[in-house]
Amino acid sequence: MRTASGYFIVVDGCRRKTLDIALNIQQRVQDEIGPRPFLVLANKADDLQNWEISDSEWESLAARGWTVLKTSAKTGQNVEVAFSELTSRILQAQDDEALSEEDE
């Protein structure tokens, strides 16, 4: 975990408990390694009628500045988008870090 440049937090939209676990994991990562680019993947977008997590809960994460993508491992919905977005954020963070080191 300490050498991670970025990460995904995957939440099963059909299991409310996974959101609580994800929130704890994100806090632990933040505490142990500091800020890193990450995305929340709200999985099982192909099964929205069975979701236990409300839109307002997802919106509260967005209000924190978190990016939430509705994904589906089954259909592949937004999976490539998630990898592309995380890669872009990692590269941007590395560029920002290099620039701040040059300024020192």
C-alpha cells in the first residue's frame, strides 16, 4: 500500500455494508500513506433495481470531492473509463510533484 501511486475503492451497490467498509479503507489509506489519486467504483450498475445505496449517499461522496463511477464487471460499463481516469490522475499527481520539487 505504501508504494501505491493510486487506487480504486470498489463498492457493491447491492450491499450497503461494502460502502461502510470502503469508507474505512479510504480513511486508513489516507492516514497511512497520505493523499493519493483514487476513484470510487460503484459496481453492479447492471443491477440498479437491487441497489441498497441511495443516490444521496453517492452524492455525499461527490460532495467530498470524490469521483464515483457506476461500473459493471458483468457488462464492462465504465471499466475502461475508470482505468483511463485513474491513470490520468496518477500522471497529473506525478507531474505536480515534480514541479513542486523543482520549485524548492
